[in-house]
Amino acid sequence: MNQLETSEVSIPKLIGALIIGAIIWFLPIPEGVKTEAWHLLAIFIFTILGIILKALPMGTMCFTGLAIALLTNTLNIKNQALTGFGNSTIWLIVIAFFIARGFIKTGLGSRIAYFFIFHLGSKTLGLAYGLALTDLVLAPATPSNTARAGGVIYPILKSMAHNFGSDPDNGTRKKIGEYLVLTAFQVDIITSAMFVTSMAANPLIVQFAANNGVELTWGGWALAAIVPGLISLAIIPYLVFKIYPPEIKETPDAKNIARRKLKEMGPISKNEWIMLFVFAFLIIFWILGGTLGINATTTAIAGLAILLISGVLNWEDVKSEKGAWDTLIWFGILVMMADFLNKLGFIPWFSALIAKEMGGHAWTLAFPALLLIYFYSHYMFASATAHVTAMAAAFMGVGITVGVPPYLMAISLGFFSNLFGSTTHYGMGPAPVLFGSGYVELTDWWKLGFYLSIINIAVWLGIGGLWWKLLGLF
Amino acid sequence: MNQLETSEVSIPKLIGALIIGAIIWFLPIPEGVKTEAWHLLAIFIFTILGIILKALPMGTMCFTGLAIALLTNTLNIKNQALTGFGNSTIWLIVIAFFIARGFIKTGLGSRIAYFFIFHLGSKTLGLAYGLALTDLVLAPATPSNTARAGGVIYPILKSMAHNFGSDPDNGTRKKIGEYLVLTAFQVDIITSAMFVTSMAANPLIVQFAANNGVELTWGGWALAAIVPGLISLAIIPYLVFKIYPPEIKETPDAKNIARRKLKEMGPISKNEWIMLFVFAFLIIFWILGGTLGINATTTAIAGLAILLISGVLNWEDVKSEKGAWDTLIWFGILVMMADFLNKLGFIPWFSALIAKEMGGHAWTLAFPALLLIYFYSHYMFASATAHVTAMAAAFMGVGITVGVPPYLMAISLGFFSNLFGSTTHYGMGPAPVLFGSGYVELTDWWKLGFYLSIINIAVWLGIGGLWWKLLGLF
């Protein structure tokens, strides 16, 4: 995971990004675009390029972009450049990171996994569904899908596979390990798409939607996702079972392992009960929030306060949650930049321009075209966040301008911003972790990813589309 | 340091604070005060009480207060409750924490200390001045005075004392250890007062001043502090030498130790040069910032970007800098609350009320009275931040309302918010660390603290007052 530590800075790549940014900066500014909007665009592209090329770690790149925006007076510090850090959606994710820590710290995450394995795990397929259910249960309050798949699911998966004599390096990986890893990864991609709080970049979509006058609430997102999400989750373990069948198909021993592990854990501890209670509290008020008028971030802050006062988490846990602080920085800076690209008028101008080019076609053609381009360009991206930041705002603007119903455009982009992760072994946080396990060959990873990309698009746009029509979303 | 880890939550104290907050909440609201201002006052007092009583760690207490403010609809989340996190002064301090890490990581902090010891340390008094100079040099870019005194100065001090056969537990502490610890602590209090960026709570004063229409720039603060600050620094090591004379007065060996240490370190490394360059860059632009119109936070962000791009710091250092994240949270929430107590009209109303009571007296009487009450009430506080948050805004408001020149009132409170730290062994971050060394008896700590409090007040208000008059600050 930390192999880049010593070489996290690539000066040639940084200079490359800087040159492209500088060229854009000095290009003649198109009519109708304000100077500061154009300059911000140049800085934004420099920042995004640096992230995509991995010139610097994302947070460092964002600070660098921020420094340039400030030193060039493109943005002022008093009421522009730091506004992202006061954005309530960002704090929803930051606080969800702290809350998710509770699943790991209390052991509740593992207990849930062993509970499902105990009840479903007598066959390999059941074991896979057990892990899938665990991922689904944890997803609403775990915005790091890497932590979910890599921190909770993978350790259990690996010890299970090892118990069944399936290891990466001695020709036994196809016994069961390959199947479980592939399934766990593809399942995590789906659960990431299902909740605002199940993937760190989802709130970016919420923010871009808000900039287009579309309010995506926590409950609204989950409601739109529930039908296609559950269908994808239902078919993926089975499909992978058919395409990459494990050699071991019966796992009676898994039940015993799970029983033993649960016994070792003893009865549910006080802290686990509190964690369960807070989790239920969060889900209920996130779902009802829109109706009751309680902001999702308010609910999250209250939940965190309960965990801290009850001692389930301590203040040290909060201060040490590096993923949260990392997210706060890049998110705060990227959201702010995207926000001002919109406020300063660049995105509306650009959307109108592209829409004019595309003019005359029905939105029912433009809509799938935009989504497919958005989806498959993910082969070029090494992070969902980079992809969303680079393309989502513009695609949303264009789609809405050519007549796609705004809510439909926004939420589809939100779902696709996760589903595209199925494709490669580098395209989303959990991918390098699970691929790095060594259970799966690269060509198999990509092949399955491509097959499932088609399945997922069909399920989410096809069946999903009908569901959204039924819900009256468009 | 972490002895409170297991018992960081005190439910009885929390309930105590809650009851007092609730009583205030339900009191009849005085005429002229808005309901939400009064409710925020109740929540604010609850939060401050919780911090002072150590019901919960400061960050946890702040999150709890924030949750209550949100759940009671006292503040809204969209454009009130999270605005503190976008405050540029807060980010100045957060980023200074990252930059200060560079002093420790590169070894530049220790090199500076050994450099001064090599040149000044042949006598005990010179050794003390050497450590004082080190503290002063690091102060402008090290907002954690605990990190400065505890992280850089103390390890060197302790190894020096040990080398001279002075240890805490075997009757040798008066040889030299007691003297060096007392001096290092009292010096750190002075350097904390001298720069906006040398103590984490100083920017709170800047913020309160801004709420009263007074702009305290980085350069303005440093200019007002330089004369009284240098005088205090010049006399404190000597005074302590007279009051608590060390048994060892000549330390020829210190020079040799320093020489050996410097030799071990070898020539100044590339990273140290970069650190030095960034440090010089920061100081220059912080000083000239007011004139050039470059905000101090912009300068800090640019400096951080240089350290990150050059690899002096890596992104992991930033994510792991717990003190910065701790400060961001409590600072962001407390500043926001204090800000809205002002904006919602409570502070102006309260100041006018007290000023009416004090009416008729010349401000030249009210001014020292307010400052002395402010100073000596620090015996009740276990943290500068808690004290500043609880009292500074109100005292500033009252002072200005009774006619104290606003700039004078603001900056004096700023200085006193550090100087009051000299008094106790618990009143400011470095105190428990240095007192915990075991070199100093409690009664001696308090006695010296009281003596020096009088000296410092005389120097800062007397000579300082003349200097400020000369500068035209009032």
C-alpha cells in the first residue's frame, strides 16, 4: 500500500501538468467567459492532471492548486478559497469516517460477517452472499469502500480461503480464493453506488447536483438505488460463480469456523450495542431526514457525539483517522474549485456551448451517449474521485442543457460514478487492495470487469430506469 | 501524557455542565436579546464549562455542543454551524502545525539549539539564553508551544542536565535541571505572546478583534510585541538565576557536547536548507503581508506547498499531524460559536450592559482593572484556549464600550492571553510537560510564576505601553 511513499513526488509529471495549465491560462479567453473563471479553469485542469498523472499525492496536489489560485489572486481567501471546508456534505463524509471506525474498533463489523457466514456459509455461494450482505449492511455508514472491502471483508475472506487450502502462491488460488475476491470486489462496487455515504466521492455528485438546482437527499439517493442495487447484488455472486467457478463448492467447515469465532467473541458487548444503536439511529434519520427536515450532517454529528460520550470512540480515534483528514483536504479544495467554476460562470457557458453542438437530437439519445462515454473513460482513471471531479460537473451541465431531466441526469451520474469502478484493477480504492491479494490473474480481472460493466449498465439503466419512472423521478 | 485516555469522559461533570446550560436556556430572556442568541449562550456556556471541568476532551465537548446547537435549531447547518471550518485564521494555525513538523523532521530545530549552545553555553546562564533563543527562533512558525518547549527544547535540556549529573529523582535536581526547566517554561510563555502563530489560541484574539472592527495583522502583532517581548526574554533567565540559582554555574562541557552533536549531524542537509528557506519566506511575507496585501494564510499555504513538493514533508506527515486536526475541530467550533454570539447580538448587548454599570469611570481605570481580572482568573483555568474562549470576547467588548482604544484593548488581551500562563503547572500546554519532568517542586513553580506574573505585567503594560504609544496604536 505504501510503496509510493518514497517517490510520491514526480517533478517531471508536475511540470507537465503545469505547462498544460499555463498554456490554458494564456490562451485567448473565449467571449462570454470571465477572466477569473478562465484562470480558475487553468488551475483546476492543472490540479486534476496532477492527480490523474499522480504527480503528487491528491492532498498535496490540491494544496498546490490552492496556493496558485491564491497567489494569482484568482480566488480570495476571505470568502472564496476556504469555503469548501465549511461545506456540510464534506463534513457528512468526514464524520462518517469516524463512525465507521466504530465498526472495526468494537468488532461489530467482524461479528456481522461471521453471523452471515454462520447462517449462509455451508456452500461457497452462500459464503459469498454472506460477505455481500456484510458489505451491504456496513455500506451506509462506511464512506471508505476501501476500508469496507479491505479492512472488514478481506481479512475474513482471506482466513476463510486459507482454511480451505486456497492460497495465492501455490497453485491453489482457484480452489475458492479467486472466486471470493472477484465477488467481494464487484459487490463492493455495487454497495458503493447505493448510498450517499457509502463512497467518499458520492457527495461530490450531490454538490454538483445542488449547483444545478437538484436536491439529492440521502433518502432520495438510497430509494432510487435500492431496486437496481439489490438486483445487481443478487446476481453478481451467482454470475461470477458461473464465469469463474471455484473448485470447492461446498464449505461445511465455514459454518464451524464462524461458530467458533462468534463463540470467541462472546456475547455482544456494551460498546457493540451502542454502535448498533447509533447505526440504527443514523439510518433511520438519514432515511427520514428529508421528511423531518433534519440534515444528514446534523444526524451524523449527533451520532458521533453519542459514540464519543459513551466512550465507544475516544478523541484519539478521531484525531488519528487519517482517511478522514485526507478526504477533508482534497474534498474541501476540489469542491470549492468546482463550485467557483460554476459560480464564476464557466460550467454554464461550457454546457451551453456543447449543448449547441449537440443541438437537435432528442435527450433520449444524448443521455445514454453521455453516460457511456462517462463510464468507459474510467479505463483512463486511477481514482473515482479524480474521474468525478474532472468530468461529472461538465457532463451534468451538458446533459441538463440538452434536455435530460435534471434529477435523472444527476442521479445516473452518481450511480455510474461507482459502477465504472468494476472495470480495472486500479480504478477504485478497493481494487488495488483486493487485486494485490494475488488470487486473481490480471486478464481475468479485466475480462470479468468488462462483462459485469455491461450487466450493471443494463440493470441500472434498464430496470433502474423503470423504477425511477415509477418513482416519478423523470 | 495519556493517563486520561481511559477516563477521558466524566459523565457526572458532563451532567453538571448540562444542568447549568439548561438553567440558562430556560431563564427568562432579558429584553433586547434574541431567543437564538440566548440559546446559543446557554450552549456556549455548557461547552466551555465542559472544557474547563474536563468533562470530555475539548474536541468531543465541541462536537457535543455543536450537535445540540444543530438539533435545537439554534444554528443551521447550511450557512452557520460549519462556517468556522472555512475561517482563514484557523487554517493559518492548522497549516503552521504542518510546517512546524518540518523543524522536527529535518532536525533543524535541534541543530539551531546546539548551534546556540555551542556559542553561548560555556556558562549555565548562557546555556539558558541559548535555549531561549532557540525557542524564540522557532516560535513564529510553531503554533504549538507545547511542541516547541516539550518537543524541541525539553529533550535537549534533559540530556544536558543529565550530562551535568542533575536528575529529578536522586537529590541532584537543583544542580542545574530545576533552573533550566523553570527558565525554559517561562521563556516559552513569552515567545507564545510574541506572534500570532506562536500559540494556537492567539488567532482567537485576532478573530474577536475583527468582530470589533480591529484588524490585527501578523506584522502588527509582532511589531507591538517585539519590545516588551525581548525585554522579558532578556531578564527572565537572569531573574530565575537569581531567585533559583543552579548549583552548577559553569558548563564548559556543554560546548563540547554541542560540538559533538553538530558533528554527528554533519553538514546542513538539503531538506534543512529548504526548511530554512521556507521559514525565511514565511517570516518575510508574514511581516510584509499587511503592506503587500498578502494574507498570512496564503503565505502559509504557499510555504506548505513548497515543503510538500520538495519532499521535506510528505502527505503522510500532514495526515498524521494530530495536533492540527485537534485544533481545527475545537477552533472551528468555538470560533463559530463566539462569532454567532456576536452576530446574533449577545456580546454587544452584554458589553453595553456591563459598560453601563461601569459608567462614569475613565477608561484608564477600567483598562488595567479588566486586564488584571482577566490575568489572575487564569488560576481557575487548565488551558489558555478555554480561558480565551470563555472571557476574551466579553472583556474586549466591555473594554471597548467603556472607551479603551480598540486596538490597545485587543492586543493587550492577546498578550495577556499568553502571559497568564506563567502562573500554574496546569494552565498552559507546556506547563504539565515541563512540570512533569520532576525537576521542580510545586511550591517553587507557583512562587516563581507569581513573581514573574508581576514582572511581566509591569514590562508589557509599562514599557510595552510606552512602545505602543510611540507606535501610535492608541
